[in-house]
Amino acid sequence: MLNLFIFEFFLNTFKYPYNSSTKSCTTQHILLLLQRQKPMESKFQLFFFTLFLLILTIHAQTLATYIVQLHPRGTTKSLFTNKLEWHLSFIQQTISSDEDPSSRLLYSYRSAMDGFAAQLTEAEIEYLQRSPDVISIRPDRNLQIQTTYSYKFLGLSPARENGWYQSGFGRGTIIGVLDTGVWPESPSFIDHDMPPVPKKWKGICQSGQAFNSSNCNKKLIGARYFTKGHFAVSPTRIPEYLSPRDSSGHGTHTSSTAGGVPVPMASVFGYAKGVARGMAPGAHIAVYKVCWFNGCYNSDIMAAMDVAIRDGVDVLSLSLGGFPVPLYDDSIAVGSFRAMEKGISVICAAGNNGPMAMSVANDAPWIATIGASTLDRKFPAIVRMANRQVLYGESMYPLNNRIGIKSKVLELVYLDGGDSESQFCLKGSLPKDKVQGKMVVCDRGVNGRSEKGQAVKEAGGAAMILTNTELNLEEDSVDVHLLPATLVGFDESITLKAYINSTKKPLARIEFGGTVIGKSRAPTVAIFSARGPSFTNPSILKPDVIAPGVNIIAAWPQNLGPTGLPEDNRRVNFSVMSGTSMSCPHVSGIAALIRSSHQNWSPAAIKSAIMTTADVIDHTGKPILDEDKPATSFAMGAGNVNPHRALNPGLIYDIKPTDYINHLCSIGYTNSEIFSITHRNISCHAIMQKNRGFSLNYPSISVIFKDGTSRKMFSRKVTNVGNPNSIYSVEVVAPQGVKVIVKPKKLVFKQENQSLSYKVWFISRKRVTMNFAEGHLTWIHSENGSYRVRSPIVVSWKTK
């Protein structure tokens, strides 16, 4: 049989009428068509037909990869001593006697399936298909990687032309992670193909409970733990490892997100199958365990940062924090200032107190503050009610790893009759006689989502529906539940509860839909992501950027269930978590990529590259959303990270340590407060006299009109890190109610690393009735806009 594509090509070339419903054809079909032509036409086309047959012959002899699936109890299997010999025998039957069959064999499958992958021709395939032992033969397909999917969603690819490859995947850089420790046996920390430990590394692999120096390698090059601050508050023995070993999973998850090596066939019970990779898979990781079951103490955090600076890390990743406090009272701000002075980039989580305004934490200007965004990957688990209404929900409950599985139809119960503990499904609060064998509705809040499922299970419940409240709205953080369960949004919860109250016996079932990619708008701002403006320092826009932080799949301790609950006896290599804790290591890894490509760049230059290249539109080309409205800069900062563009930003806004001191003086910090942060004796009076009109050279602009002022001027300096001879023109979208003037409007660079300054005037128009407005200022390269260096602008009006 001829290849259908080639047959269609022949017919289309010679304009023969052809029924597209035809499934196959032979050379006889073509000969019959030629016989119907006039003599001259037939002679003319005979040449082309001969050429066509030659092409077909070459095509038939071309080798391609096929996967041959065999019957596990094949009739010829017993003739061979092992499966490899059996598999080779099929190839031997199809090839010439002087050819070695092993030269064609790619893989011999023994566990996932019985069969083999081999290089075969079409003629050989036709022969094999006649064998009774052959179940199927499938051509090898080029599938795109999907999980842990965030690196692909952000545009990173191992292809040579991609910035990931060009940066060496972060090789040579060291990411220090302050968290709950690490599970060193995770496949994400295997050191195969890793470069040697950098000579500058001065850290150690600290021994402790179930952990010794042999647990470190060329990927995980250092590990320490810090307990003194914790023991000062909790002197009793901690029910976890007194060592760098992770007991909760959080630190393993964040470390692998930042710099985990590629792990093929990763999934969580079949969900989100693909290759798991950290953002900087070539970078080295050093772990500093500072967080324990009862929290992370500032004394331990500071001690870890102190040691990490001496150890020689390039990036510090801190997925921890609280509510905003003044910088001089903030241990992380103080410690990170020293790190910045030593050339270390400090990346911190913005916090999970959104969508409340002014909730952003870790807001020091020398810190990269990271909010959370979503991916376009969903795990649908709909609720189908007996009244034929359908509610959208999400879940990663493992139900035989098959898509489209439906749970049983069950009676719904929602215990909200004055007992809030039952409403929230707290442990021991659910009467067995009311929930036995039923689908229990549990409101979010008070205890953990998975804990609610365990409480339902212990009370004899058969399934659970988690319902978001007004606080959670439509947030869709999923869990690997212990029983059939799904999470529905606030709007769906109202519909669900209305149905329960409308009938004596409400019924429903959950239908699990597996993993769905590319069907939803993304990125969007995560509802829980902390929002600006900064409570203590509104003159700097925070957060700086957003990065994937919802339903992120990464490495997990192998002695811990995916829910982290002690009752969960399932074991996995990967699990799912949500939070700005997950966003932070994404950017930590990206910072390592940039550092690897631009080793002389300062932390401010690296942050500038990340901010000015961030995306403000989603993958549909529309503005990034915050719930159902376009996101403001207080929600997303400069936008969603774009690592490929960040590696080659064109221009950067650089900042020196002394500039931060000038900034602190300009916003009213006292000499003693600044000393507590910087350990520098300074006179703000002298500094301000020398730097009149000072404004920090930040990549974003925050304008505050107060006390009747209507005019503000900001100066900025950009450094050319792109092509030597470059011309940039400014594009301004002015905030509503504000006139913006930029001078000069064009920047002409004649060499690399040349710096040029510009000034921006903001003039508030009369009778402004709003409190907030925003716009942006973008420097566009003259060559088809190959570089677009964007700075968000936020304007606030404050009255006495």
C-alpha cells in the first residue's frame, strides 16, 4: 500500500479528481488514471510517474522509529531465554541476514509494556503486522514536554536558540535556599552531568539526624540547619529531623523548583505527566534549614543568611515572611542588605495575604519581591448535581489514573446549623450518624484543606466538596486528597448550598477530568498573592513581579504522603503546592540563569532585567487579569516574568548600595535607623544637601502627590547592555489625570555599557477625584522594537 500523503500529492500535482474520503490506494489506481489520458498526455506524464515511483521506493526504504507492542503471552516467547532475545527475533525476521538486529533496536520494554522500539521501514512494518504476536505498531511521536510545566509556560526550552540553553541552564551559580530543609534522595537532586563544585564554595554538608556528608553531591553542594532561635522558644524536642533533612516537604519543593535537574516521567499519581525541571537545572543548590513545625525564627534566619554570605552563594531564595514591618525592624531586610553589598541577589515571597491591599511583605527595595500567578494547566473535577446543574471544581484525587472517572452518586450534607466546627470540618466535629457514606460539604478556613478531608474520612464520609468563602473567592489551589474530593469557587458554593436547601435528599457525584492544558486564560494574578502598595515604603512599587505559584508540582520527600498529613501513607516523588512560596524559587532560578550569563551584573541589574521584560498580557494577547478585571500594578508589579527576554533586556537600571542609603534618607529614615540596616554611620542632612531631588534609580516609578503638591520630577539612568550602536525612543501611556513629560525623548548609545540619563515630570491636573492611577513608560529600540524596556507607573493622591 502506498503512503496516502504521497498519493494525494501525486493527484494534486497532476490535477486528477480525487475523493478525499479514500483511505488507501495502490500503484494500479495511478496506472488506471494514466490509461484514461490522451496519448501525448500519457507519454508526458509517464516520465513523472516513473519519477514518482522512484520517490515511493526511496520512501518505502527510509527508516523511521516505531514502537512495536507484543502480546505478553506470545506464541514464540517461550522459544527465547529472555525478552531482549525475543524482541530482537522480530527485527531479525524483517532485515537482511548480514545486518545486526541490535543496530536497529532502540529500547527493549519489559515493565511498562511488552515490546520494543526500533528503526524500521514501511515494508518491514507490513511484514511485522502479519505476525500473531504483534498487537500494534505505532510511529514514534514528538510530544511536547508538559510538567512540571511552569518552565515551559514561561517560554524556557532546551533548544539551542532559547535563552535557557544560551545561559548554560545556570551552570556555575549557587542558589542558597532558606526553608524547611531538603530530601537529598529526591531524583531532582541527582548530580549526573553537573559541573564540579565551584572553587569559591566554602560551605559544608552538616551532619545530623538521618543526614551526613554523603548526602551532598555536585547538585546539592551544601546543607546546614539552625535551631537555636527555635529552641529558645520551644525547648522540648521537635518531632522532626534535627538535621538539614526535610520533614514537611516545603523546602524540598522550593529547592527543586529553583534548580532541580530534569526528571523524566514525573507526575502525581498520573496527573501532570512530563519532565520535571527547575528553572536553573544547571545551578548548584545549598540548603539552609531555618523553618520548623512551629515557624521560622528571625534569629535562625539571620544566622543562616550570615553563613550563606560567607559560604559563597550567588542567589538567596527565601519563601518565607509575614506582615510588613519597617525595614529597620525586618531581619530579612537587614540581612539581605549585606548580601546585596556582596553581590548576592535576594529573592523573597511577597506573602499570601491577598487580595487585601497593602499586605505585601519583604518590600525592601534591594529585595526582589515576588507575587503569585497562575498557569494554564487545570485539573477539572466537576460536581454534577441531581437537578442537572454542573459546578466546576478542581482536584488531584488519584482515581485509578484514568480520565473521565466518576465517583458514586451520593447524598450531600452541609452541617452549618450553628456549629461552625462542623461547617469547617474540623477534626472530631462531624457526627458519624450524619455524614456516614455521604458527600460532605466543607467550608474553607481555620484548618488545612487536606485536614478537612481526613476529618470527613474519619467520620465515615465517602467524599467531600471544599467550598471557597468570600475570602478565597474563585481561588483554585488543588490537593491530592485522601478521599474523592473537589474544590469549588465561591460562586459555585452559593449554587451548591442553595440546591442542598431546596430538597430533602440532595444528590451529586464528582467527575474527574485529569490534566487539561491551554484551555484557560493565563497567567492571572493569584487571589492569595499579597498586594501593594507597600505599607512602610509606598515610594517603591511592590511586588516587583509575579511568577507561577498556583498548583506547582515539584519534588517531595519520599517518606511523606502528598498531603503532608501523618495519616497519609501514600508515597510520591512529586507533589503539588500553591503560594508565593512557589513563585519565589521560580525567580530565584531565573536570577541564577541571568547571573550565569552576565557574571558581572549587580543584583539590581539582574532585578531590572527581570522587571523591565515582564509580560503584562496573557497568552491570549489580552491584559493579565486579577479575578475578572485587568490587574493593576499593585497586584502584579511590572508583570509576569519572562525569563527568555530577561536574559537579554537591552537596557538595565543599576543601583549602587550608597543609592539605597540616599533613598532611605529621602523617605525620612533617621541616621540611627539607617545604621541598623546598613551598619554605616551617615548624615542624612549632608546626604540630602548633596543630592537634592534624589530619586532611586528603580525600574518602576511610584508617584505620590500629597500636601497639595501637583508636580514631581524623577531622574533615571539606563545602561546599554545590548548592541553597541543603539537608539531608543520613549513611549508613554500617562496615568489618568496626569500629564507626563520625558526629556530627552530619544537615547542614542554608541557603545556597550554606556549609561545615559533622562528625566520625567509628572503634573497632576486640577480637580482629580481619584486616589490611584497607573500607566507606563517604555524605551523601544529603533530596530523593529527588538527591545522594549518597560517601567510601570503608579500615581497616588493623598490628602491630609
